[in-house]
Amino acid sequence: MAVDLTLLLSELQKKAYLADSSQDTQDLFFLLKSTVRADQNPILEAANDGALLSIPSLERTPSTIYYNKESKNLYFAKNNEWVAIRNPDWFGTNGLFAYGGGINTEYDTIDYQPFANDTAQFTAIGSMTETISYMSAARDYSSKDASYIIAGYDFGPVGGISTIQKHANSTSATTASNVGNLSAPSYRSATVASTTDAYTHLSYSANPVAVVTTINKFAFGSTVTGVEVGDMLVAAGTNLGVTDAINQKGYLRRFSNTGVELEVFPFSSGVPFTTSLISPYGATLPVGIATAAFSNPTQGYLGTTASTGIEKFNFGNDTAVAFGNPTAPAASRMNSLGGGTSSETKGYHTGGYQNVPVICSYPFASEANTGVRTPGVASPHPNLNTGTYSGGSHF
């Protein structure tokens, strides 16, 4: 019996139209290849990210789609950079973690707070292998079942450390273990993450202490190794990192004498790479001191100690504006570095204010066009950890 190819293609097109992010990647691959480009623009295959990067610029056209066997994702070229068709789950759906922190006396606690109840106190659910502060952190976006705690500072005899710790994402009874090291000891580091790797700017490299430009990279896994892959344009000791998950870019906001520098790099950069300066970036923004950062799909948010509280910038055009005069209680205007995380609907800061531990939430939907910050929520830490110089992640 003959097959009516017109009806067959029609049905395939209907299935392709109805497909969403829950569809298996291989099914999407088949549907797209069968209905859209099978006649003249076949989907080519690349074994891994390195194979994608090796494709000459002249061949990176929007009319060609590549399937990455390693990440099991489809990519197309946009402005000569590879963009994934499947957007990563950049936000947390359960809750946030706050790690260690403290001044002069550090803590080794891993604390948790559910997004469903952001007026609740933190719950201590586990411990790290080190008593540290000034660390950064990253969620594992490949398996989504773990988070990493990166470097930090021990005010005791140790000083800066290079240790990378990992713990299972859980609401209770989670304990970190050492799984690797950065290329050098580091503290006040800033980390951004792609779907497969973490990128950490070392900031203060220790032993001896030096402010550096170095950016390390490590692939998510059971054992990791930080390898120097790039540099910031200018050495800076205090930075904030913001991940643009949709466009797969990392932003590093450096706090220096001028206070207005924002540097960016695509995760598809070759090795070695140097960041690019966003210019002009917020020439009228306050200098302040870094507190913490978070993002939603379209904007990055950067906390400072200045009276305007938060900076924000659009990923589409990298235009930065001050986030207005905070209307939140004074306790939420944190004056110390903390952790920044995001749920699907809110951004969160953890940190301290005048030795008061706080967590502040900022609903994305209620953000006014005038830039007035929504009042945050302050909750005490059960172990009297001030929250100062802590790190944060989410799941």
C-alpha cells in the first residue's frame, strides 16, 4: 500500500508545532529534521563543544543547525556565536543554600530555606569540609542534583584556599566533600555557570596575596580540576558574577576606583580568552561595595552598599541603570558580600547588615519601572552566623 507522504509530513509538522521543552531531545531532533530542514539544510552533528567551536566562522550561519552529542542539545548560530535551542533551567525550583561566612570566626554550616516560605528562618542541614567565608558557589546545571562551593578564606592560619567542594542538592542532611581544586588559592571569587561548566574569577589569589585577572574553568562532575582559561581585562579584588543562561554568557562586574566596569564573555569562547568591556556601562552608577547578584531570563541584578542599593542591566543591549532608592527596611541594605540566587519568580540576597543576618527577596513581577526596590524579608540565622561574606546556590 502506497504511503501518502503529504499526510505524513503534515502529521509530523503538527507534532513539531505542539512539541515543548518536555519533549525528548532525540524526538525534537527527528521532528525538526523531518519537517523543516530535511530537504536542503540537514542538521549536522558535533561530538562536543570543542567540535562546535572549531567550525569556521564563515560556516556559522542561522540556516544550519548542529546537534551536540555531548550536551544532547541543538544549536544554531546567532551573531557568530552558538545558541542552544533548549533553554537551561537557570533558576531554582525548591530553595536556596547559604554557605558559611563570618568575620574573624568562620562557620562551616550549609543552611537551607525553601522558596515556598521565604519568611522562614534558615535551617542548618549540613556542613562543609572547611570553616570559611568569601567563597563563591555554582549549581550543577548538567545533572541539576548538586552544587559546588568554590575556594574561600580561613581567618585562621590557612588563609585563602583552592578547594572545590560538592554536595547533593537536598532539603536536609547534606554534607559537602572535596572534589578538586582551582589552579591557585582564591577568595572573594566570582563564579558564573554554563550548562556544563563553572567559570571562576580568582579575584584575590592567596599565598602570596595578589589581585589577579585569572579565570578558571572546571566541568561539572564527581572530580573536578580548575584550569586557567582566560582573563579579565583589569585585575580586581571584589567582583560579582551574573549568568545570562538564555544567551549562555557570563558577566563579571568589577568594583574598582571608578566602579562602573562590567565585562562579558560567551561560554562558547575558545581558550585562552579575554573578556570584553561593556562600554559605556552605567557611568552614573554608584561605586559602592559588592554584596550579591542574581538574574532572571532578561536582566542581571547587582547588589551594592550604595544608597541606590541595586544595579540592573538588560542582557539584550547590556544597558545598565540604577535600581532606584530602596524602600526596603535598613536591615535589607546589606553591607557585606553574600550569596545571590534566583527562583522562577524572585531574586534573593543573603548576607549581613550590622551583624544582623538577613535574607532579602525581590519579586520580579512587582518591580516598578521607576526602579523602586520591593521591600525584602529579613530572617535570622539559627546559629547566630552573621551571614557576612557567605556564598549561595539554589536547586
